[in-house]
Amino acid sequence: MWLLLACTGTPEDTAAPVDPFEWSVADAGPYNVGFATWEHSYRPTGWDEDRTIAISLWYPTEDVDGKAALYYGSFEDDTVFADAEPLATAVHAEGFPVHVYSHGYSGYGAASPFLMKHFASHGWVVVAPDHTGNTIGEHTDDLPAWFRWVRAEDVSAALDAIQDRGDTSRVVLSGHSFGGYTTWATSGGVFDADYVESCEDCTEADKERMLAGLGDERVVAALPLAGSGGSWLGIEGHDAVEIPVLMMSGTEDAGHDPTDVWEQTTTVDLRWANFLGGCHQLWALGQCNDFDTEEGFDAVNTYSLAFARQVVLEDSTAEVTSVLDGTTEVHPDVEYLTR
């Protein structure tokens, strides 16, 4: 089924406006959402065997009903149709724009479905790998050092897997928590050489791979969500990122406070949405004590889609511009900073 995602063109028989920039970033788009999942194998750098990851894919569909999607084999979403068809026709000449996502520590690719559904309803394809060995069913407090670099290669492999199904030449990458680190690294962040050399459980091959850089040039916009590169990249490593970045965080998530990145970086094209009362799960399961879940999801969706449209699709419409320059207040409890 999902092979049909190569379809492109302009919709002729649809009630939706032909111009997707007319669709408000704050609202769900005009399409229903389909979901597919499969396994994909690739060969990481320096390995002598393949690595297999599960891939989750959300996409716009014209289907109006169907079987509920099942995430990670356990979590049902009756607002999304499993293996839905027919596919919506791509509304951009280049094909479906692409959003790729990296989950957090002990998470899974479909851990933030509210964000994936929002993009897919606006005509995007969203792909998310399960980082095999670091998912909820494989939890360990003793991860091998190679996870510091192989997660980025998982992201790149996921893009390779759908390169005929969407426009992977210019994509937005988001990541939650540990996925925020993956986002900074895959977006061109440079590892701190002294910190890497001090890694006691890193092999020489691990060190060499990290110091060689993990950037994927297809990533042109970065959305680190409640996570950063920390000591592995350092401030100079963050500042090496040459693409626009919109980072998000919550004040009730002290362990993932990016204030130092905001205050000490000097050259990165950076924006920061800080959710007052937001907790770590605001970008995944929600249920924060001091921030309403649905309001939080709506604000995350609005900022994320506006940012992706501006950078990936070069959208300069008034709504997108006002959200990203801070003119529009997306939510009264979000402190939004830009420079």
C-alpha cells in the first residue's frame, strides 16, 4: 500500500483549497491521516552486519474510515487509519514535504502522534524510526556508547527508505529528549573533541565516528524538543549548526533546560519556545500537572508547522511570519524568544 506515496500533482477533485499556505497552521489540515509501519535494514558505518529498525509513517489520505492504527504493536489510535488508501494527491509540485522524528530514551517512533497527525493532515509525510535497542520494550540503563552516533544514522536510513515517497531533499527534523540530542547532532552539531576522548566506554571506532560528524545535509530545519546536545556537543558544537533551529522546553523539566544554549551560542539561527509549567512529557504523552495537555499539543503543533513551512517550503504568509517573529501570541503561557 504505502508504495503509492510516490504520487504527486495538484488536487483537482477536493474541497480543500489548492494553495496549502491558505490552511491555518493552528488548525488541523483538510486531510484524514493514514499510518503504515514496516521493518528496514541498513548497514551502519563500520559495521560488518545489518541493523534492522522499525519505521512508522503517517501520510494524508482521502479515506474516511478504516481500521485503527496500532503503534508499537500495543497503542491504538482510532483517529488514524492503518494502511489507508486512497492516498491524497500531493499538493506541492516537488511531492510530499517530509518531517522526520527521533524518539526519546526508552521511547518508540510513534511516541508523539499528535504532532505527526497534525503535519500529515496538512499534506506532509512524517517518518519516524524506532531506535532499536533503545525502545520502551528494550529499556536499559547501560546503553552502548555507539548509540551516541547510530541514532543519527537511523534517522538518515529512515529518509533513505522513503526517498521515493516524498521530497527528502529538504526536510525538517524533530526529536524529543534524547531525540533532541539526535536532532542537534544530525543537524550539523560538532562533537566536543576533549569530551569524546574522555569517554571511557567508547571504542576508538565510536570516537572516530562521532568526531567525523553526523550531519545529514537533507535536514534544513531543526526542532529539538526538551533536549539538547549537552556536554557531547558543548556550546561551540551547538553553534556549528548552520540551519535554523526552533527549540522548545518546559519550565517544569529542569533536567532539560536549554538556557545555556540560548545564552551562550552566538551564531546559530535560533528561536526558543519555553512553556511555563510544561513538563518533559508535553512533547509526548502530555499529562503535565501545570500545563493543559490539549492546549500544549496545539501550541507545539502551531510552532512546529509554522517553522517547517517557513524553512522547508519558504512560506512567507502573514500567519506563519507572525507566529515565528513573536507577533502572534500562540499561548499565554509560552515565552517565545527569537534573534
